[in-house]
Amino acid sequence: MAIWHINGGNRLEGACFVQGSKNAALPILAASVISANETDLLNVPQLSDVSSTLRILRQLGCTAEQQNNDVYIDSRSLNCCTIPKGMMECMRSSVLFMGALLARCGEVHLTAPGGCKLGARPIDLHINAMRSLGASVEENGCEIICRAEKLKGGRIELPFPSVGATENAMIAACGASGETVITGAAREPEIVDLQEYLRKLGAYISGAGTSTVTVSGFVPERHAGHRIIPDRIVASTFLCAAAATGGDIELRGVDSRQFLRLQHFLNSAGCDIISSKRSVRLSSDGHLNAVDSVVTEPYPGFPTDAQPILMAALLKAKGKTKFREDIFDSRFCHASQLMRFGADIAIDGREATVWGVRSLKGATVSSTDLRGGAAMVIAALSADGSSSIIDAGHIARGYELFDYKLRSLGADIFTEI
Ligand code: UD1
């Protein structure tokens, strides 16, 4: 069990490169099996979720290797369409193998996926999407078996723009005959990146980034090369950490247009932000103000993944900030841990109110989930005295060399494995 020890109070200063996006890389890794091909991916972050996905690919018979930030996959040797429960439960995105293996093999045996505990996380929209393409889906105890001799293109109407269900539908539709139209699709940048990769694999697909995505054919290519987009949530985390510590940092290799709402809130809180297309610089004197209410929404709205980290950044902001969580039904677990630092937070259902306090004091807390863990790091960096974050392994699921990068920006962090 990893424990992070942080001595708070240091300003973050300097420049840092932002890693590739976890949430773009994971669907692309799953999609790599839809045809017999070789894939070379660049800018893949070194994370435990990526290693778990590569393990699934090897379980399926593929060659799957990561060297630094390059990943090579050879899916020509795929010889299995079953994913064991233990592998499915490592993360939520394992469910994307449902669409990918149906497209490739016409059959898949798996179980419900795992992932951060943020309330109920059903997969009904994924299953309905497979059924809309003509697959039969049987649930036998904890096992889910999907079959389709040949998927048939159709209309998939998503009642909510689920990111994963949109991705699963796009991936499965590549194996279907005829045209598939997905309406009510999620519009996240990671979905656009998946479309780019599917095109390189041979898909005729358009519309990603809007709420209607159309897949009209697939002529498999033997090789696809792709560079993963930068991680907008990791970029947001560094900005929040700099804001909370009165720091001055420049993020490089980002697409600043993909986290404008976060920049807007930090700017309203009193931070100076200068962004160009590929970089963002934030400077803060550490004296922040509360902001207008923060409501999480599907992209391009304020992302639910950035809610815990913005909350952590505003714990000392003068005044009252209201947060409303409209994506997940239980995403305030981090709040009780943040209160251990002396934060003043009240939770009422899907709303949290934060009253800024003068100072935070070091505490021992337990990382609740991936972004909750990052929020605790931000609180610890801006607290007086020393803090310990237990169960920090959650953080490694989404942040590459986070402790090392924060240290290079001036943070006082020691990691105990
Ligand atoms: C993805 C992201 C995650 C992010 C989330 C919302 C990845 C690997 N993960 O998760 O970091 O927090 O988008 O931006 O990309 N829902 C259903 N039925 C379904 C599917 C979803 O009711 O079949 C509900 C969920 O319970 C949740 C909401 O839809 O309340 C959003 O979930 P979804 O967009 O699917 O998130 P994920 O793809 O799981």
C-alpha cells in the first residue's frame, strides 16, 4: 500500500510537460483488436490502468508491450474472446472490450467492469447499444455473454451522453455491416481521438465531437500509428495545485481549449492565466476568492473529474463556493477526507458547499478514488505542516510520475511503497 508524505507550504514553480490522456488511451487500446492489425501508439502514459489493459490484450492472445510512452500491439494472434472477472474489475474501461470483441469475433464473455466508486455505474447503455446492432446479450450470474453472427448497422439512441457507451458503440459499429448512426453521443475530446484512431484502422466514421456519430463502413488496414492527445484532467490538476499553493507554473504540450471551464473558474478565483494553443501559464498569489457555482456537465461543460481537484484548490478561497455534481450520484467521498485538513464543507445530496478557511493543517487521509486522491494531494500541498496520504495507489491509475513531477516543481513529497 503506497503512502505519500507531504510537507505543505511550498509554492509550485516551473514548467512541466503534461502526459498523454488516460481516458483517450484506454478506449484506443481496447479498439486495437477490432481487426487483425499492428498498432503503434505514441504518448501513452505509464499508468497502472494502461498496464492492466495490456494484460487483457495479452490474455486475448495479442502481443502488447509498452516501452516508456510507446505501445506496440499486434492483434493478429488474437485467439480468445473471454476476459476473466479479476481483469474486468481492474477498471471501468475494460467494458470497451465488449464492443471490440463482438466486432472481431462475434462473441464475448466478460463480467461487469470495476473502476472508481462514484455511486451506481450501470452498463445498461452499453448493452442496449450492442442489442441495437443485433447482438444477443445474456446475463448469467456475474457473467455477460454477447453474441452476434454478424453485427448489423442500426440506429443507437443514447438517452444520456455516456462517454463509455458512445465509445463502445463506435467501436462495435466498425464490425457491423451497413451504416450505424449514434445519436445523443458524448462529445469529449477523447471521443474525437478515438475516431481519429478508428479512421487509421480503416473505419469510415464521422461526427465525433458532435452529438451524432456515423459509422458507414470498415476496410481494415494492416497497420495504424497514432499519437494520444494530452490529458486535460492532469493539466487541470497541476493548475489547481499551483493555484492553491500561490505558485507560478507553465504547462507545456497541452491543448488549452480542452479545459477552458476550469481556466475560467481559476481566473475568477483571482489567478492570472495566459494560454496559447499548446501551453498554459498560471500564477497565483495564493489569496483566492470563491467562485460562482460549479456544476458538472458532459463536455463542453465542467468535467466531473475536475470537481474534486477544483474543490481542493478552493478550500481557502474567501467566501462560499457551491458545487453541484450532476454526472455521478455519489462523488463527494473526498469531502470528508478534505475536512480532516480543517476544510469547512457541507454536503446535501448532490450539492456541496465550501466555505473558505484561513488555513489548512496537515492531516492523515485515505485516498478515496483516483481524482479524490489528487484532491488530497492538492490540499496537503497547501496545508501547514505534514500530511500522509494512505492508499495513494489510486493516484497511479491516472497520474504518471506525479510525485516526481510535483517535486520538480518544488513540492516536498516523499513516497513510501
Ligand atoms: C468516463 C471517464 C471518467 C469520467 C466519466 C464522465 C473513462 C475511462 N472514464 O467514464 O473518467 O468521470 O466518463 O465524464 O473515459 N451511465 C448509465 N448507464 C450506462 C453508462 C453510464 O447510467 O450504461 C451513467 C453513469 O452511471 C454516470 C453517467 O452515466 O452517472 C456518466 O457515465 P459515463 O459517461 O458512461 O462515464 P464512463 O464512460 O464510465
